[in-house]
Amino acid sequence: MITDPLFYLVAVPGVLLTGMSKGGFGGALGMLAVPLMALVISPVQAAAIMLPILIAMDVVGLIAWRGIFDGRAIRIVLPAAMVGIAVGWATATWVTEAHVRLIVGVVAIVFTVDYALGGAKRLSPKPHNRLKGSIWGAVAGFTSFVSHAGGPPFQMYMLPLRLDPKVFAGTAIICFSVINAAKVVPYFLLGQFSTANLSTSAVLLPLAPLATLLGVFLVRRFRTDAFYRVIYAALFLIGLKLTWDGAVGILWPA
């Protein structure tokens, strides 16, 4: 088990933010967990530690948002996400996290800047589009497999639909519950579930249900407009973080 106090100084806030995101509040804020932990340990180890915690959060989220979801979104996004996970597994030995973070970060920034400049106001809620949903679903599955960074690609498709926040949260928790469960076997076969990693996950695990329920509480008390402002702001900040980490990783690899 990891005993470095500095690790827990960054891991605890990361897990709390992830739980709030799983509860439906803050959108992709949970993506910050792996980057925060990666300040102290390797990103690969951080991803392995987070997966059991994410699955525990998924269980709480599924109970909290049971029966509230957009079925068509799930039918469009999930099959493509499974393809993305398969591609991530097949390319795990040569695709670097830095490249994935850079791509996801740039797309997130462009998307949120367009929203800030009035793109969201110019456009009415978009209908479902199987092609777009499949593309973003595949990207979400791939980036989720690499570094649990499936949030922004998922939101690229989902946010323009302008769903009710509760429906958005319920749809997201179903999609990522399946995605995270599908990652267990590949992670195991890649040797990422060591005794040290699982022991560290167990120490952080009690935070999972509390943080997730906090996210559920906040989402149920936010107005729709405020909810989406928080989501887009979080997505922009995470995009900046991912872009920086990706550029540094490519230009100055460790």
C-alpha cells in the first residue's frame, strides 16, 4: 500500500471530485483524479488505483438515479464505447497518455470557447445523431481506458442535447458504469491490479459513496442554467490541464 502522505494529499481531493462528478455535479471534474495522483505516482498506477473506486461510485450513482435516463443516448453511445475500449486495449503498449490528453484537452477547449462566445445560445437543443454519438462514444471509451478521461468526449455529444440535469446525470452514470466494468478484464490482463494498488484503493474507497451522494444532492438543487454553466466551466479548466500535460509529455517525455 502507498504510505506517502503527499499522495493522499492529492488523492483525497481527486476522489472527492470524482464522486461529485459521478453523482452528476461538475461533469468531467472527476477526470482530475488521475492527473492529481500522477503528480506523485505514475499515471498508469493512478488509473489502476482509481478503477475499483470508480466502480463503487457507479453502484451508488445507479441507485441514486435509477429509472432516470435517456435510452436512445445509451443505445447510441455504449456500443461505440465498447469499440473504443477494445482499441485502447489493443494499442496499450504504444499509444502514450500524453497524446490522448492533448487531443482531448484541445477538443474540450474549442468546444467550451464556442459555448462562451454564444454558440450554445445560437443553437436550440440538438436531436440525437447516431454518427456523431458513435464517434464521440468510441473516443470516450478509448480515452476512458487510457486514463479515465472519457468525460469530455461523452459531453461533446451529450451537452448539445440540453437534457434535463437529472436525465443527463442518470444517462452518464449508466454509460460509465458499463464502460468501467468493461475495463476490469483488460486491466487485470495488463497486470495493473497489484496488491499495492488494490490496498491503496481500499483505503480511499470509503470516500466514494459519500462524495457521490454529495454530487446527487447538489445536482438536485441546481437550476438547469446554473448546472450547465458549471459543467462548461469545469470542462474548460480540465481541457487546459489536459492540454498542458499532453504537450509537456510529448515535448519533454520523462
